[in-house]
Amino acid sequence: MLIHEAYWQFTTSKILTLEYLNGIKYNNLEGIDNLGFSRMELALKLVQALFKQIMIDGFFHGDPHPGNVAVGPQGQIIFMDFGMAGRMNEKSKIIAGDLFLALVGRDADRVAKAVLALGVVPENIDKNLLQRDIELLQEKYYTTSLDRISLKEAIGDLPEVVFKYRVRLLPEFIMLAKSLMTLEGVVQELAPGLNIVSMAEPFTRKLVAERYLTKDLPEKPGRLYWI
């Protein structure tokens, strides 16, 4: 993964001077093919790079559309224009990873706990009703195989429940949702038929296991956060 270096000696309050990195945009499919790169490998690299930013680095690109992502001469992923970026602290990383795994695992109870951890929750919220609504929402995924689930659709369904229970989402999770939905669109254009959920799920599970489950855990067993 490559990111432009900033030349601060040539930068002012009105001009940002960045290193030039040679590459072709992710939506230049003909150019990618002419260079002999595998679209599938590039799609997987892009998903892994963004999930690493989110789950490991805690600083991620907020708008990874084709104009902001390129392929370097050696097949490196180049991220450009970090004018829109998100930050994740340790707790946010845990919640994001647990929510993603709960969504693909169709675990309504775990999703409900993660939703409650996404923002500021009213004191009088009925957690049982919240879980029931999430269970109803997820019924449509029970008969759908993992590689056919749209992350955009799954994430897009959550605001309906969040707004109903007046949960005020934290800004980093709003940015995260936008970034992941944009990423899915890029992947679908690059390699139609590939699914970001099926590609990212094992990678996210590995990151969660390596970063959190092998380190110092809270005294309470089970979930790595609680309501």
C-alpha cells in the first residue's frame, strides 16, 4: 500500500504539495488488463488494505472511490486524497469488528449489542424490542449465502433501526459506513461477481483474533465490550 508523501517545505495554507506516484486508476480496467494484473487479486488487496487501515491503523480513507485509488507499477495499492478520512480508537475498532462479524454471522443479539455501542443511547431504550427488530430485519439474510450478501444493503438496513430507537451514531461510524459502501462499489466494478463480504469476513476475523484475542482481555469473559 502506498500513500503520497507531503512536501511540507513547498506547502502553504492554500496549496498542498504531494509526492507524485505513478499508477492507473482502479476503474481503468483496460489498463489493468494490459499490464497483466489480476483483477481478483487487486480487489482482494484493496479490501485487505482498507480493513487494515480500519482495524489495525485506526486511520482510514473515507472516500475510496476510483478517482482516489490507483494501481502502482508493481501492483501496489495507491490511496490518494485523504481530505475525507476517519479515525478509530481501540474501542471503536473492537465494536466495528464485532458488528461486522455479527452481521455476516446473522447473530441478532450480537448485532443489537454492537448497535447500542455505536453511539449515544437514550436511557429508556428497550433492548428487547431492539433485538426483536434486528431479528426481523435479518430474516431476509438467513436463506442467503454469504457470498451473495451485499454489504451496502446490510449496512443500509441498520439506520432504520438506529433512527427508530434514537441512537445518535458517533461520527467515526458514519464515516466507516460510507467508506465501506464506496469500497464495495469499486470492487464490484473491478471484478463483477466478487463479494466484499465473503472476501473481508475471514480477513476481519483474523485481524480481530490477532489484535484482541491474543492480547490482554477485559476481566469479564465473552464479548470484548458490554452494555
